[in-house]
Amino acid sequence: MTKQRFFQCVCEHKNTRPVWFFRQAGRYLPEYRALRKKQHDFLKFCYTPEYCIEAVMQPIRRFDLDAAIVFSDILVIPDALGQPVWFEGGIGPRLQPLCAGNLTETLNAKRYVQHLQPVYDGVSGMVSALGTRPLIGFSGSPWTLACYMIEGRGSRDFFSARISALLDASFPDLIALLEEVIVEHLLRQIDAGARVVQLFDSWAGILSPRLFDLYVIRPTRRIVVALKKSRPKIPVMGFARGAGCKNMQFAEKTGIDVLTLDETVDRAFFLPTSQVDMVFQGNLDPVLLLGSRDVLQHEIERWKQDTIHQPWIYNLGHGVHKDTDPDQVQFMIDCLRK
């Protein structure tokens, strides 16, 4: 995929670089908070197409962003495989941990497509509502999904998952199953109208170099190869959050079209002198949206100047924080589009 063709795919405003945000539909928007009151169970919300379509359209109406991302959650995959998943207010996701020694024993790979049909129905509705504006499909990556499935909740270090990756002989079986399901999940989003897909490996940064190669780079490469074989014109974006200097290997070895960078990465390593020939995305610290406008504008101007000769999609290094003022988001967009 050429850089130009990628930009034609994702850019609605032809005179500026494309702008969209992770978690652009979320709790920082008062209209979203009002919508969530209609269904307090988050998973049920994700499986209700009319709510997901409305959530996707809210930031588009407010900010006229260049792209939308499917409203869903990475944990619909373990839920669809039969692992109990629920969300607790103030705590976050909870799962019944998988059984050590046979991590796939309780998972049912025959039920997930039917279980996730409401997600694909929602994708079709989002595409219709967006018109010509592109929709980005997504999935969690195998390692990140395995972290939650083994640990049973969020964690700072996912120690149980890392021990499992080292010692549990059934861990590769879990990764292989997740690869298969993720490919199918993304293909069905593409068939429903998604024009780009994003892989989120939110916990890639906690792995040693060897395990990063085994359980981030290699699974991502296999997923990308499968997607490209079936849908060669669909760009694949990859996000190995927290990977730091390992992002270079991630970019070079996985076959992704777009490398997403978090806010901790020094973008100087990925400017034209780096010889990394691809499109980049993200890297602006979401915390800047919670500070002064002078500082935000200064950092945006630096970002624009640094990347002036490099294909770059304007996005944050992580999701929009729930305490962000929507007016700050509009100010950021205005600065980016000058």
C-alpha cells in the first residue's frame, strides 16, 4: 500500500492531515454520558447496535473528525468465547480467570461469530450513518487479550500472564486460538464496511525482548499476513503501547501499514532520517488536553513542525481522558487544521 493511497482512504479533509482520536466516543462527552444512562451494563451497550451507532456519530457531529472507530471493546472476544466477562463501576473489567495448564479448555470457538453478530450489525449501521467518512475496525491483539483472560482483571504488570507465557505449555494454544478469532473478527468488520483496521496491543510494553518477539511481533505478523491474503487493499494499523525502542522491530517485522506511537516515544527516532518507510500515527500526550491552551498549542506546533516531511496521522498517544473538556478537543483540532 502506498502512502498516498492510505491517505486517500482515511482523509476526509483533503487539505490537511487526517485527525481522529482513540476513545473519541466516550465519557468526556456529555451526550455520551446521557446515552449510557439508557443501558448501564457496558457489554449489553456494546451489543446494542443503535446505541453503538449513536456513540460513534456523537464526536463526528461535534468535531467533524476525519474518521470514526467502531464503538465496541476488546473484551467482546473472550466474552464471545464463553469466558465470563463483566464490568464493575470504578474498577473496570473483570473476567473469570482461565485454568492454568489448559488455558483453552473452557473456551468455545464455535460460538463466537454468532455471539458477535450484533457488533457486525452495528458496524454496518455505523458505515451507513457515516456516509463517505471512513470507519476503522479494531481488535485487541493476542497478548493483550491473553493478559486479561489469565489475570482476570486489569493490572500494572500482569504477573500471572507473564508467568504463564514462560511456564504454561498451553499458552501457545491460547495465542493461536486468539489469532484465528481476531482474523475472523476483523474480516467480518471489513465485510460490514470498515475501510481500515487497528490492532491494539495495550500491554506489549511489559514484555522482555524475547517474549515481545514471541507473543507480540510473531502473532501480529501472522494476523497481518492472513488479513492481507484475504483483503489486500485494507490498511492495517498496529499499536504496541509502551514498546519504546522495540517499536522499530514491530514496524519492520509485522507488515503493518501504519505504526501507532504512544506519548512516551521520542518521535525523532521515526522521522525521515530513520529510514522507516511507513505512515505514523499518534504520539501526542492526552494529558496536554487537561492543561493550559498555551502549552497545548505550543506542543501541537512542535508536533506539526517535527512531522512536516513524514506521513503522520494526527492522534493522541492514548485515549481521550474522561475528564477532558470537549472545548479543549475542539481547540486542538482547530490548531491542527490551521
